[in-house]
Amino acid sequence: MTPALLKDRRIMVLDDEESIRSLLSEGLAAHGMKVDCAANAEEALQLILGGKYDAVLCDLKLAGSGPNSDGYGVAQRLKIAAGANKPEVIYMSGDVAGEGQGSSAMASVRRLQKPFRISDVLNVLMTVFSRVPAGSGKR
């Protein structure tokens, strides 16, 4: 049974791996969420300009090079493009847990370690959404 906290939430999945996008799209939709997927930064920016999202599941290392391959940078661009309706961001990584988290600011970043189960994603989303007060404009 899906908690009411998750039902009808709009989620964007940004990952260059088709298998990850499919897993998350099907798994989250099965729990009542509305899911859109993007394979790269350009697709994600088009999606965010076209609608409001409650959360973005963002891969840390996207295919390619330069600023469009850095998940942190792309997520910041998405938040700016979203304007007042900034989504919560949860980063996904297949790297060793803790890698690249040398600063104390990075300790508070929400991350999902690949490989993960849908139940892991649901738990992170419930934690994130339980901190967002109802009527805050996040929905």
C-alpha cells in the first residue's frame, strides 16, 4: 500500500541509462506517482520548463563531458529554471558511497547508492516529502 504522502507526486528521473529510467518510471508509477524521464540535461530542462515537479532523481555522472555531465551542476540549473517551484533533488550514484563528499556541505546531500531497490527510493522520497509542509507550493 502506497502512503498518501507519495500518491500523485510528480517525479523527474534524469539518468543516461535506459534501464534505470525504466526501473524508476515503472516502479514509482506503480505507487501512484507521475514520472517523466530525461536521458540528458537538455531533455530535463525542457521538462522542468513545462511543468512542476516535487522531486528530481538525478544521476551524478551523466554521459558526455563538460557541465552537462555533472549531476550537481545540472540539478542547480534545473532548480533555477523551476523558479519558485523548486523540486527536491535526490542524487543517484554508482560510485563508492562517500566518494566526492569531502566537504561538510556535501554530507547533507541526499543520495541513493546504485544498485538500489524501489523500496529504497520510496523510503528516501517519504523522508524528503515528510519534511515538506503541506501547502508549501511544492505540490
